[in-house]
Amino acid sequence: RLYLAIQRLNELQYRARWEAHLNAPFIILGHCPYSMILTDHPELCQIDRFTIERLLATPVKQVEKLAIDNQGASYCRFLVLHR
């Protein structure tokens, strides 16, 4: 499911990838389609969370929002929660 979720998110232009970690994987979105209006509408982050949860059929938690990486690019990070 993780691979298929990343594939679908990339079809939607999210520039998604995942990272394996000891406790749980993270999904990283390298593009936010709402970034220009997110300040006025922070609830739009929930759309991404709901989309990922639906694709994975498991809950996720957003742990970073429009963070900046070492190259200056923004990203959002979601922790895949265990049931």
C-alpha cells in the first residue's frame, strides 16, 4: 500500500516519497498545492492527511508543515501510525 500511495500522490504532483524509520515510516510531500493560500486556510493540510490515510487505510499524523530542507525546498512530513 505504501508504494501504491506514493505512486498515486506523485500522479497528483505532490513529489512524494517515503522514508523508513525504526518505529514507523514517514511520507514526505515535496510539493504543496495549497502553499500560496495555506496561511489563510491552514485547514487545507487536513486534505493531505485524509488523502494519505485513505490511500494507506491507516491513520497518519502530520509532524512537519512547510519545513525547509538543506537545499531550501519546502516539504510536509507525515508519520504513518500503527493501528
